[in-house]
Amino acid sequence: MINYPLATSSWGDEEIDAIQKIISTGMFSMGKHVSQFEKEFAQHFGSKYSVMVNSGSSANLLAVAALFFKQENPLKTGDEVIVPSVSWSTTYHPLQQYGLKLKFVDVDIETLNISIDALEKAITDKTRAIFLVNLLGNPNEFERINELIKDRDIYLLEDNCESMGAEFNGQKTGTFGLLGTYSTFFSHHMSTMEGGVITTDDEELYHILLSLRAHGWTRNLPEQNHVTGQKDSNLFLESYKFVLPGYNVRPIEMSGAIGISQLKKINDFVLNRRKNAEAFVEELKNQGNFMIQREIGQSSWFGFSMIVNSSNGLSRETVMTKLQQAGVEVRPIVAGDFTKNPVIKYYDFEIHGELVNSQRIDRDGFFIGNHHIDLQAEIRKIGSLLKSI
């Protein structure tokens, strides 16, 4: 038995101590620790502002919602948004929930991110936004994408929930778009129990996010802000003033405290993931049974994907059974071809061209986890097992 789970806890004594300190105060709702985490998160990843929420899914929801409340050139119901056809459900659901039209574009079979050639053909005068996904830790080819949209009025968003710490040309992913989203769920690069973050350099969007996160009220806005202008000096009048149709997706104070501790470790976490990836790539290079993800820039290697070469007579089921019998957890490559899911009946959408690569990923692909600790010995065992099939 190899005993290789999908994810393991990244917590140590520091995180437990952080929780205990919050418990001792008796104040658990969002407060100064969340605020401190947001400042340190933005600084670490190279963004002006960050807003912590209760999940990466909520981060996507607020990122989409915020664009509807911009004073100039807001998104409107029916606007077209281009998305890759392989991602998680809550990349797409907020777009549907705000009445946007999704245009699904195939992905690159090697990088697993959106196909640049297909994207170029999919962009039209109707395109208002592109919601990129950095899949399984792998950055998109931002130079080529920015070249495609440089003369167009198109919003670029990043779902970076699986790719915290990844870099392209020395810049952290999540900061290339107008808004970037992150997840701090248990299995991700750092964990705050549940949690998510949105980053932006746009002050107006930052203020909109602060209001949307907490009921749509003004309480958390600065005195001078882009949502209401000048707040009333009478705090009583501002305490329950609602100006946007918001939510309650606030994180708890414990999550902020844990995040402060985890942020100190994130560079080492990502470094270990990259060392594990070196071992994985070495094990599976120069063989014909599996295609592994081609790295763009510096991936943070959320997990290790494999696409089985079924033309060799090898089936995904055979490979996964062998791995599972050896104690290796496996999962689909995110949601595979998302357009096959029954929920699509509720969407306003179109499919650009054919989703050949997405369908192959859906049929022949799977991934195993990567971790924040040294697992090179286990990975070599997995490599030997795979080569023996």
C-alpha cells in the first residue's frame, strides 16, 4: 500500500493556537484578524486590495456581482462571457445567476487551460468579459491573451482558486485580471477551514466588494467611498443602511487568524509542491500511456493530472482501479466537460466550435493530489506502479 490521500492538513501548533486565542476573546465574527489577513494577503500576492469571504465559490460570486455595480460600463443581463469548458461548477454558476450568456470554449489538451487558438476565434464584438481559470495550479498564457484583447473593451477575470502561488513572468496569478479569486479550502494550497479571497487593484470594485460581502450595507465602507460618496457622520444612521443587493458571505474571525499563520508558510508549501512535481514529471516522461499537464510559467501544482492513451488499449478504469487498490485517491480533472452536466439546462449558453479536448479529458482524464510536504518517495512508487500496468 502506498497510502496517498488527495490532501492532508497543512496546520501545525500555530494554527491551533490562533484558534484558541480567538476563542478566548469570545468574539468570533469578522474583525481585526480578518482585516490583518487581507492586508498581508494583498501585499504577498502583489495586489492593492483583497477581500476575504467564506469560500472560493463566494469569491467568484462577488467578483461577478461587483461588475454589475460599477458606475461606468457595468455588466448587464444578457452580456456574453467567454469561459473554458473545463472548470468547477462555481466558476460558471454566478454567471448564470446574474443572467449572463456563457460561451464555452475548448481547452488545450496539454496545459488544460483555455485554448488560445480557440479563444481568438471565439472573441467577437459581443464579448464583454473572459473568465479565465488557472487549472490545477497552471498559469494561463497571459501575454498571448492580453495581446488578443488589448484593443477591446473586455473585462478579464481570473479564477485562481486552484493556483495560489503560481507565477507567470514573475507575476503571481490572480493579479492579471481586473479581479482574481482564491480558495483557502482544506485541500488547497493554504487552508483556513473554509475560505476565499478576492484581489483587485481597482478601488471602486474594492468598495463594492466590501458592501456586497456584508448585506449590501455601508457599515464597512470608508468614510469617502465609491459606492455612496460621503458616509453620514451619524454612525447610528449608517449602521443599517443598505445600498446594494448584497449577501452575507463574511468569513469568521478564526479563519482570518489561521490565514495569518498559513500565509507565513505559503512559500514553503508551494516550493514543496514544485519539488514533488519534479519527481512526478521525471517518473512519467518518455512514456506513451499517459499525457501529463504541460507547465506554463511556474505552476503551483495543485495536483497531478493524467490523460490515458486509450488508443494503446489501456482504459482509465483499469489505471484508476490499480491506483485505488494501492491506496492512491483519484478524482476527475475538475468537472471534465462541464457542458455535459444536467444543470446546463438552466443556462443561457452557446458552445464555440467543438469541445474535442474537453471531451477527451472527460473520458480519459483523472488526477491525483499533491501536498505541501515532501512526497517524492511516494511519487516514485506511484510512477513504478503506473509503468507496470
